[in-house]
Amino acid sequence: MARRIETGDGRAALDAVAAGTAGRPDTATAVRYLLQLLVEKSPGNSVEVRVPPFGAVQVVEGPRHTRGTPPNVVELDAATWIAVATGAESWNDAVAAGRIAASGVRADVSHLLPLRP
């Protein structure tokens, strides 16, 4: 991730999302802020979490991946990421509804969620 999002900016973006007033910039900031918190909680390189088009991070200690498609990938849309990262929706419910694509033996990151911004 390029630049660090300050806590106040991240919380303001999350508040806008929760209030239903978030535009694309607020949604992008909220997604990136939560990805930043995930990296802080579980640094590593064995799982890639993708929230297109806003961001992707590598987390969870383990084997480092350097080329091609990582063996452990989680991909989800912005609304689903914000919901599971904040605890508004459970990981299992989002997976069951088909809103999370998780592949690889380490791709279940539910034990890291929800994040506490």
C-alpha cells in the first residue's frame, strides 16, 4: 500500500460508509484503511487479500510468494470487505452467499476478523 492512512481519516471514511453517504473516495479510503489494519494485525506474505479496484495486501506469516498468482488468495468486493472487516457480517455468511472467493489452504482469514478500527 502506498501511503499510510491516518486513523482519523480512516474512521471518517468508515462513518461515511456506515451512514450511506460515502462516495467512491470515501469507500476507497475505508477499504484501504481496513486493509492497513489487517497488515498491522497479521504481517506476512503467505495470503493475498484483494479488494478490487481499491487495494490488495499480503498478510499472514508463512511461505513468501514472489511470482505469478499467489497460492492463497482472498478476493471480495468493497462492501463485503468493509462488512466482514468491521463485524457487520460474518466471514462464514459472506462465503456461503458467494461474496468471498478464497482459494488455498491458508486463505481463511476469519480468525483475524473483525478488525477494531
